[in-house]
Amino acid sequence: MSRLRFIFALLVAFAVAPLLRAASDSADLPHVHVQLVVPGDALYKSEKLNDAGLYFKLEPGWHIYWKNPGDAGEAPKITWTLPQGITADPMQFPAPKRLPLGPLMDYGYENEALFPLKLHVAQGVKGGPVKLHAKADWLVCQERCIPEKAELEVERKVWDGLLNILYIPDSIFERFSKQLPQPLPATAKATFEPTADGFRLAVTTGRRETEAIFFPEDPDALNNPAPQKFTTTEQGLVLELKKGPYLQKQLAELKGVVELSGGRAYEITALPGLVALPSLAWGLMVKAAGLAFLGGLLLNLMPCVFPVLFLKGLALVNSGAEEKKKIRLHGFVYTAGILASFWLLVGVLLGLRAAGATLGWGFQFQSPAFLALMAGLLFFLGLSLTGMFEIGLSLTSAGGALAQKQGLTGSFFTGVLAVIVATPCTAPFMGAAIGYALSASTAVTFAVFTALALGLAVPYIALTLQPVWTRLLPRPGRWMEILKQAVSVPIFATAAWLAWVLFGAYGLTSLLALAASFVLLVAAGWLLGRGPLHRKATLAAFVLLVAVVAADLLLPARFASDRLSATSAAAKWQPWSPEAVSRAQAAGQPVFVDFTASWCLSCQMNERVALTKPEVQKAFAAHGVVLLKADWTRHDEAITQALTALGRSGVPTYALYLPGQTSPRLLPEVLTPGIVLEELKVLPSR
């Protein structure tokens, strides 16, 4: 009998143990601390004071979800067990943030979050102590997701008398009260209009808004990872939204939360109506086009573009005796090559964007095949400039219509080459213009990039349109041949730089394959240099060139090895990730992010001129700045989405995140030590 009693007591103990654990108002689980918060020590028969809430404190890098979790996830839930006469409202959800996860986009919270609600005490409830019991369920995720739950309980007394004038709100509620979306003011208005692939949402707030993100309540309403194109107006904003792939119905209203600059968030219910593109968009487009034009002008001075422009200048000197009409024709053909190349690149970007992909300016340099082809093309051009053979890129050629056709073809493809070698350089003024253009409508995108193309073409076409200026050029002579051979040096240097980029991104084996293709190009150039009378040599050279192109298309990607980390050479710089930024900000540290790539010459110049300078590094250390490097040499979807969120589409981009602020300070594309030091003055010294 005593043995049975012992077993029965043991069973009772096991049954009661969970109940004893549930008597706590908080629980610590893997990656999450959760707490049932009921401020004060009493509940009142006044609905305004009975606050409660579910509070989460998360480990860095982990997150929980909003009521619409986005592409994946599940919102937290709470189930109450309350005394008779006491009821609880549904939980309220603070404004979330966008959480990219590979090709998906979630909506949720990192670091910490409070889901508040109100408790109601009926007049008939007697005074005295009561127990408030709640069961909480949630999903916490990083790269993997863990479903968790906890039994939470607090004890409070019902105040059956006058109001306790010593009641003090809980500090947690004070900190999180501003994060709750507010009802849209009566003077404001929200309207949406269906478009071909989504919706155009207009919100009138009575002031010019500088940023906005919309979070839909309907999980199927939007394509969550798609960028939300933002246009400010005099009285509010307009957002271009892409509809979700599973949306089958016509929406009668568009409900959700719009988060504006300054952390303001409003609950909106937009009704159907006409939403015209604001007139201010034309002003923004003109400004972006002007910046792009200036950027195109400055691109001519970049080390990868200037040799190509110089070749055209040499050809113009050699053609001083030709007809003005013919010179101008070559200028227009050169411009046409630049325009066609820009339009083709932008068309590819817009087509991929419409298909759901996210790419940025210079994306082609993230392809090993493109790097190998470009390096081979420039190496082959350098061989021609040394005098090994002629490839017909001069402005004039001796004899007949065929020679004239070759000359025009040469002008066109010189324009194409100028665009190709210009894309790794983001000149000053170009970053914001390109970011705006790639997030705007198709018409605006083509207008801005046309301005960029014209800026690149203007210096050469100006010489062809003003014959008087050509008289200032020196007469042709032997000096031209010597100078042309000298220009082959920067051309070979550019080919060597592309080979270095290929090696840094894809490993030694890819570099060896490229070196083998260079050897074949030398052999092809030697065969071509034997003259047009040697048909067998020309045919053999053609076969070698075909072999080189095939090798450049296939071998670099096939033999690519693990990339070399751009941060391994400098211990102070750590690899970038959204989680790394969140961890540093949660610890109260400022963060400086260098969005860079090996193929970006402007990035390399800024690093050597500004970021690696001792006074700049000393200032970073003095202010306790966490240095993160986002290496975009090879395509990285997370970096691409981060650039898009910053309103940029390419590198270099520099962002300084201050503690407690979600929107970073963006630095110019061209850095000096003084610019960086001036930005750091806003930070307190450690």
C-alpha cells in the first residue's frame, strides 16, 4: 500500500509540476524571452487604465511575425483563461519591418516587440485578488524556424474603490507606445487604383513625405519581395505596388499599415479611385536626368573609358581633311552605339525586374563569362594598338564603300565598348539618379538613362559638330602611331584588372583558363598580322578566335572555385549581413557599411583615398563604429535588396547607421577623408 501511495504521489508531482512552472509571468526559451506584462498591482473598473501585453526579447538575428507574416511565418497568438467578468481585447500589432530572406520577404520584428491589449473589468466583479492566465504561441525564425509556446500567469487585485492616483504606467508601454499604428487622421485620405501589374496607392497627409512602406493585411494582395516605388507629392505620397502572384479576386479595398518618415505609422483602408502620377514626378525626373547627364560627362574621365575616347580622338585627328558631313556622320553613329547599348542594358534590367528578379547597375560584371570575354576583347584590342594587326576601328579606311562601312561599324562598336567598360564606374551624381530611375516607371527609366548616354557621348560628338575645333588638333604624323602604341598600355592594364577581378571572385583555376585564352589571342593576332593575302592564316586566326570565345563562355564558370573574401585582408572589416547590422544596433553601436565590388574602380579608389587612411580608421575606432563590407563582386540577392531599400542600384554606396535609427545616413559616391570625418562628428566619442 505504501508503495502505491508513493507512485501516486510521484504521478501527482509530475502533473502539478507544469502548473507550478506556469505560475510565472515570464519564460526563457531558446532565442526568446517572453513576458506577460500587466502594469501596476491592480485592475480598475475603468477601461482606460487596464493595459496588458505580450512582450518578446529576441536574440540578435532572430525574428517573430506581424499579423500578415509575408511569404512565410505565423503571427503570435494568445489564449486567455480569465475570471468571470474580466475580458481581454485582441492583441494589437506594432508597425513591422521588411525582413528579406533569400528570394522571400517576411514582415515582422527583431530585437524586441510588445503586443499590447486592453483588459475590461465588469462592474459586478468583486474586489480582491484574481489570477490572469494566458497561453502564448509563436514562431521564431532565423534561417530555420522553431514553434514555441509558454504558459504565463500574473496575479492582480481588482480595485473596488476610487481611482488609485498613484498609478504609474509601465516603462515597457512607454517605450513601445509610439510604434502602434494610429488611425489615419480625418483630414487625410487613402486611395488606390489597379494598374496592369499591381496597384497605385496614394496617401494624402497634408505634408510632403520623404519615404513610405506599405504592409498589406491581405496575405495575397502584394508581391512581397517586389520593390515599392515611391514618389513624393506636395501633400503626401504615391506608391507603385506589384500585386501578388496568388491574387485571384478584385479588391474592393486595400487595407494595411503605411509607415512614413520619422517612424509614423497609420492604419489605412484605401478605397478605389483615380490616382494620377503627381506633377512633382516630372521635377524629380528632370533632376535625375540632369544628374545622370553630368555623371555621363564625368564617365569620360574614368580610367576605363578615357582610353576608348582617346582612340576616337586619334581617329578624328587623322580625318582632318575629310568632308565635314562624313565626320559628323561618324559622330552620330558613335552616339547611336552608346544609346543602343544603354537601352539594351536597361531593357534587360527592366525585363528581369518584371520577371521578379532584382538586379543592379553593373550586374553583367558579376558573370565570370562576361569578365573573361571583356578581358579578352580588351587584350585583343591592345594587341591591335601595338601594331601586330589592324581591326578597322579607325575613323577612315582606304578604298571604296566597304571601307566606309567598316569605318561606320567601327564608330558604332566603339560606342558600344565605351558603355561596356563604363558600367563598373559609378561617377559622381549617378548613384541617386540610377537608383531613382530603376525604381521608377519604364518611361522615366529610359529618359534618365538616355540622359546618361548623351552625357557620355557629348565630348566626341561636340568635336564632330564643330569643324572649327578640329583645326586646333595637330596634323597627322608619326607621333600618332607612337601615341597609339602608348595607349595600348592602359588597355592592357584594364585587361589585367579584369583578370584580377576574375581571380578574386572565382579563383585561380578560372584565371589560368583566361591566361590560356590570352595565349590563343596572341597566336590569332600574329596570324592576322601576316596580311589579307594569307587566307589560310586568316582562317586559322578565325578558328582560334571562335575557340577563345567558346572557352570564355564555358570555362570560367565551370572551374570557378570558392570566392576570396574581400574582408580577409583587413581584420577591421567584417562581412556584411542584415543580422550583423541588427546585432550592432541592438548593442548601441554605430555601423558603417561599405557596399563595394572588385570590378568597381570608384570603390577601389575610395578605399585607398579615404577609408584606409590612418586618420579615418582612428576616427572609426574612437567612435566605436562597426565596419561591415558588403562585397557585391558576385551576385548577392541580400545585398541587391539592401541597395534597393536605400534607393541605390549599384556600387559604391556608403551607409552610416546610427543607434536607434532604422534609416541610415548615405555618403557621397566619391569620398575624401574630410567627408568621412565630417559624417562621424554626429557620433559621440567612446
